[in-house]
Amino acid sequence: MNQMLTGAIAVASLVAGLFFLRFWRQTRDPFFLLFALSFLIEGANRVALGLFVGGNEEGVLFYGVRLLSYGLILLAIWQKNRPRQ
């Protein structure tokens, strides 16, 4: 059951990444590009987690990739909300 849920999360993340990539192609807004990269990285991380049988989700490698992914989301939000000069 855990493998199936990991696969579902991976597919959902990859689909969300593709949607944000499509929005970026239409608007060329870096906000959408960073969100697309974040979701694509998260999807790839979930695929890797699902492929490693008995993979520990709390491992340093998986945690570091997830930290990078969430950092991209925070960067996108910060860039979008910073004051314009």
C-alpha cells in the first residue's frame, strides 16, 4: 500500500510540475518556472524513493532533495513579493 501511495504522490507531483511548466511557457514568469522545477524535483525524488525497496524517507539524501524543492518554492514566493524599484 505504501508503494502505491508513493507512486500516486510521484505522479501528482510530476503532473503539477508539467502544468506549471506550461504556465511558464505562456507567461515567461520566473515564479512558474521555479514552481515547475520544484514539483518536478519532488516527483523525481518520490520515484527514487519508490524504486529503492525499503528506502528510508528520512534519509539524508531524500531529505536534502526535499529541502531543495521547498527552498525553490520559498525563493519563488520571495521573488514575487519583493518590492519593485
